[in-house]
Amino acid sequence: AKSSHSASNGGLKSECLWNIMRLTLDEALAVGSQLEIAAINGTDIIPLSPTLAAQCGYSMDSDPWGNTKVFVSLLGCYVDNQADETFNLGLRIQMYGDGLSKKVQHDVTETCSYSRWASREILCDRNYMEVSHHGCIWKMTFHTPDSKVMVLKDAHRAGYGAMTTPTRLVLRSPYNMPETYAEEVAGVPMEVFSVSTYYKQVRRLAIIVSAAACPTGGLVFTDEVITWYVPRRIPPLISSAFKILETHMGINGQRLDKTMMAIRRYKLSITESHVVIELPVGSPDGYYKSHAPDYSYHITYTVEPMLELLWRAEDTRADTRYKVLFPITTPLMPRPPHVTEIPEQKVFNVLLGTFLHDVSLLNITFTTGVLTVTECNARGFDFQEHRFANSSKTFSLQVPFSDEVVLKHNPNPLTTVYFLPLVFGLLILPEQIPFPHPAELEASLEDVVLPTTTGFCDQDNFYISVKYGSQGDNFQIMMLHAGSWRELDTELYSLTDNNTHVSIVVPYTAPDTVFETVQSDSIRARVDLLLLETPNMWQLNDLSLACYFPLTMTECYPNGTVTALAVKVESVRNLNPKYLTLSDQSCKPVFSNDRFAFFSFSLNSCGTTRTFFDNVMAYENEIAMHHSMGKHQSRKGLINPDYRHTVSCYYLVNDTETMAFRTRPRNSDPKADPGVGQLVVQMRLAQEVSYDLFYQTEDYPVVKYLQQPLYFEVELMWSTDPRIALVLENCWATLHEDRTTLPSWDLIVKRCENLDDRYIVFHPVVADARIHIPAHVKRFSVKMFTFTTDETVLKEQIFVHCDADLCDTTKPDGICSGQCASPLRDAKPLKPTGSRRGRRAADISQHQISSGPILLSDSSNFV
């Protein structure tokens, strides 16, 4: 055999396979191209249309990837036949289309030798049936099974092939022609082509009855095996006893020996009624193909077995060679993809498959939108394609729980359910057929870290810290007030939030605290806090913090005066302190609110009793809630007998003090030495206008925004003398701690606010539980500012300084007459101020005080 092309040159390979020639075109040569095949007949090029190919003994088959096989009968129309022994075949292959700038052409020639002709040869190819005998044609009678006569020219015109070779008569019919008919033989559907051919011999007219019967069915499919049944005896072809001489099985027209059949697990057997071929589904001689009917993934398997029989009729001793090329494609086999979730901490690890090699993943649709494979990897989802030795593939995808495409909800406080709905966008190649595959992934983890609460106390406040859990600030802080929970009042308490913790300062006298017990020198107070998640109303955590705070309940003075403090405790929740009285109900509190009642009385009044024991004189009174039974009834009693507060004072009756005394004459009149004492004045920065909470030393420097109010309080410490009054003489601000540095800005000058600064405000002071003498305290506020010079903003810290005067209120004509008498109107910024210390009368004492540094926040906007 000779060929102008070989498998190593251009991807073309030609082979002589007994009475046919096979040309194989590799996919690397034909992929993406359109293919045209023509027969070469000497100098003529005859394009082979489907009709002409079936009429002349040519067939072609391609798989979806471009692997192409062309079969040519050696008795074809355009074959150069040399004495029915040597056959010269020529084909022209032309390709054009995608990726080709111009048409590509290949001419293939092949010479095949075949001389073992049987008396009758029948060939069943995919598009035609062929039968050949010895003889020469004049006219034909077709049996359908009715008779229909045609001369040779009419038969050609009708699409039949009829020709003679040097020794043989060749008849060929496409399938499903008007003159062919269907017949079922041994349960197998067959298509029959039967014709009587008249040809002339010397001095006589001869008739040959020719018939070809080709199977069109006979297949049984299981998931594992394809079984092909061909009738052992075919009545249209066999009319008498016969004997099978040879049986051969092959693939794609190529015979297989027994060794190769065993390797491939092919089986060829003969029963009483059939020749049976068994082929395992998935044999390497076939191929799988993907399909998506109704967007549902299916596969098929295609293989092309060949059956070749040689039998001999016992009456005529004539041989018949029967060859069938029979492409088989299984029915659609559903293969729904499986989504497998591989457990991994905090990651959806998805495995999708299994698919054939002709499926590609184009994109994935998430709740937030569609991402291509490249975009998935760029986002960190780690998409991979996994190929296996059997040409199948799977796709894997990893999506962290933390990504926004993952939906989350909490069915209970400790559990998070992670939900990932997605749609895989798949594509079947090379047909570009899209189909989706939806999937929903869900994982449930007990991974919620709840917020925690801790607390401690000092002498004045509760300090509570709430540390965020894994859900952040998904809760409301609730405080127990009067037996019911209410949301924390952020205006009432000092809150600091740094995105990981919330710190809360609660004075022990705050409205949301309760007093549990009272002792002579302390009180036990409690605050109850609850972290409530909304809208589920889950209680995430709580805190009940109780501490003792120093508090003097009763003071007994040597002059016979007593002060006593009554406290509303938790056990008498409905008590109103203002209705408390001493034993003498006319002795009412000198001060009261909803939690305290303060009494001041002398020991010889208000029903105080006196008793003696040993060397002690004891005074007692009782604070309680009394009531009268009626206007004309004298019986009196207690409204709430559960609340009784006994006030007791103890004095020594007799006490002897010994002292030494020695006299001597004096030279002059006695004279008292002047006593020397020390008065302390302090200035503090309050956190709010209520002046209940103050910044401590460790809080400095304090950071404030521009225009945020600064609340200052100046107080005379530890003095109980009501004749002393405190007056702010001068106050100013500097950039540095040294009070004499420049630049500076006047705030208060000569006891009055600087009218050029409209943000300076004096605040009134009234007596309360902390402030007993309002004249000892001055309060003012100024809004946070910054210094400028030459249009340049000096964004630094500021210090506030004051000169405070202490005066004698018994001399009202001096500075004690009021804080402000003549407001200053001509103060100028950024200039050194003059001395603020004029000469003062002897009854005036001046103190110098300064605040800690106050920083301007970087996030402020300068105006």
C-alpha cells in the first residue's frame, strides 16, 4: 500500500482493511474546521455529497472533537479497479473555517490489494448496503417485496449504485429508500435490499437474485455492558442449509484477534439463533460525550464494532462474506453532579463532580453576583480543576465563612448557621451548550463567643467593663431600675468605647443602683447589668456587682447636736424618704430626695430618750415612717414597721483628766500667738455638665474635639467655715504648663468672664450630698479651642490656670460682694497678659491653681 500522507505527516493515516479502506483524520488537524471530502478519479475531482457518498460506497464519521474516519468500499464508484485484485483510491480533504486564514487541502492516495472475493459479498456500512456477485448488468427488478422493474439508467437516477467490475456485479443502496423494506429477523429489525439483476451471457439471458440485509437494531443496554444481537440465519440472504466458516469481530473496521479481545473484555459468541457481541461500556475504543437535555447533565457512550461472517451454502457451495460496520451510542444516562462538602474549619470546601472531560466550569453565581473562575481565585476562593486518568474531572471550591457571599444567622445565642447558596455555570464543549447546577451548602457551628462583663469599685464609683464577643456590639446594655430593666442612659453615665470594650462608670448614688445594707460607717450598694441581644431578646450575659462605700450615717457632736442620714434600702422598695420622721413626727428631714433623708437635731429635742449605764450616758431616737389613724384618734403607729433606723449617741458621764500646773510671776500681760493654718484649693475638669464625674490624674492628657465643652470646678477643700467664700479673680489658657508663657488667652479677668469670648459661662452651685457650702465652689465652662498666630493653627495641648481669692463674707463691701461686677471687654488674644495680682486687703487670701493638659483631637475639623 502507498499513501501520500501518513500519521506522522499532517495527522492523516490510511489503512487497507480487507474489502474497505479507512482514512483517519486526527483532531489536531481538523479541530474547529469544516470538512469537505471529494473523490479523485484520474484528473477529475468529484465532491461527495451525502447522497452521492451513499450511492458510491463512501461513508464518514466524526466524534465531537474532530477525530474523523472515512471508509471507502474497494468496489466504490471512483476506485481504479485493476482486475478486482488491485485498487487505487484517491481522496481530497479540504478544511476551512475557524482559525484558518485560507482553505487547507490534502490529497491522499492509497493502493489496496484484495483477491479473496467470496461468491457473494455483503457490506453494511453506516449509510449504505452493498452486495456484489460475479456478472454484468442489463436491467434490475427490485423486490419491495412487490416487484418493480428499472433499467440501469433509472436505477442510477433514483440514487442506487449499480456497476460491474472486471469480474463482479456491484449493487448498492442507501438506507430508507423507496425500494428497500424493513423486516424483523429473530427479533432483530433489519433493512432489506433485494433485487433481481438481468445480465446477458453468450446466447442466453441470466438472472441473479441479489440481496443485502443489514441490522438496524438488536441492542440491549445495561449500565455496564452493550449486547449486540445479529441473527445467525437471515432468510433474505439464506434459503438453504449453510455452514459458518469464519467469524471475526473488530472495531472501526479493523479486525481484532482473540488476545486483543480478551484485553478489551470483548466477547463474540454464537447461539442457536444469534451471533452475539458483548462490549463493556467505557471501553477505550469508544468515547463518552456530555449532554444537557432540559439543563440536566447526562452522558452517552459511543463505540463502532464490526462483525464479519463467512458462510457457505451446502447446496450451491457458494460462499458469502457478510460484514457489518455498526456505530452504537447508548441512550442518555443521567449523571447528576454531586456536591460534596469536605469538613474544614471555617471554610466551605466544595467538591463538584464527576464530569467528562468535555465539561468546563464557566462561572459561579453567588448571592452577591456572578464571578468567573478567574475572579473567584482573585477573591481568594481557591477554585481548582482536578483531572483523572479515566479522563473524568471534578471541580473544587473553597469559600471562607467570613466572606460576604456566605449568609449567616444565629438560631440560638451560641450557634451560627452558615449558608452558601450558589449556582455553577457549566459548559459542554465543543458545542458550547450551557447548563446550570444549583447547590446549597450549610454548616452549623457553636462558635459564638459571648460578651463578658467584669467590674470593680473605688470609694465613689462602680467601674464596669464589657468585652465584646465574636458578634461585636450586637447587644443593648440594660440596667435594673426600680425592679425592671431599662436601656442604659448614655447621657447619665460616662461611657468609653474602643471597639473591643465598653467601659462604664456608675456612681454608687446613681438612680440605677440599689442599697442593700447600711452600717455605721459604710453602705453596701449594688448595680445590676444585663446584655440583651435584639430582636431575639436573648440574655447574653449579666453582672451583679456589690461593694461597700464609706458613708458616715450618724455624727454626735460635743455640743449636743446630732446629724443622721437615713437611706432607702432594697428591702423597703416603696419607701419615700421625705415622709420619714424622728420619734417626734414634727422633726422632719432638713434635706431629702428619693433615696436619702438627712436629719439634724439636738439631743434634748425630737423625742430623744436618754439612759445611763455604767459610766455612759446614751441618747437614742428612731427614724421611721409614722401615720395617724384619724383626725380625732390619738393612736399612732408605723406605716412600714420593716423600716426602723435607730440613732444613738454615747457620752462618758465622768472623766478625770490630770494636768501639771506651775505658776510664776509674769513680766507682761499675756498675748496670744497668731495661729497658722493651710487652706487648700483645687481645680478639676468634670466629664459632664452635671459635675458628678471628674477626670482623674491618670486620665490626663484629656482629649477633646473642637467646640466640645470643658467643665471646670474650683473648690475650697476640707473647710466647714461658712464665713469663707471663694472668688475666681483671673483665669487664662496657655500652650504650656508654665502659667507665665505666651501665647495666652483670657477666660476670666477681674472676676468676670471675657466678653470677647462668648463661650465662657458661669454655672450656679447648689448644696447637695457632696457640696455642703456652695460659697466654697465656683464652676464655669468654656468650649475647646486652639491657638492661632499669623493665620497658623497651633494644634497642641492647652493648660488652664486660675487665681482664686478666699474672702471674709462678714465684710460684704470687698470682693465677696459677687463674682462679677464689671465685665472686661478689651481682652485681646495672642498677647502677653499683664499682672493679675494687685494688692489685696489683709482679709483676702489668694491661691494659684492649674489644670492638667487638654489635647485637641486629630479628628476635629478646624473652623
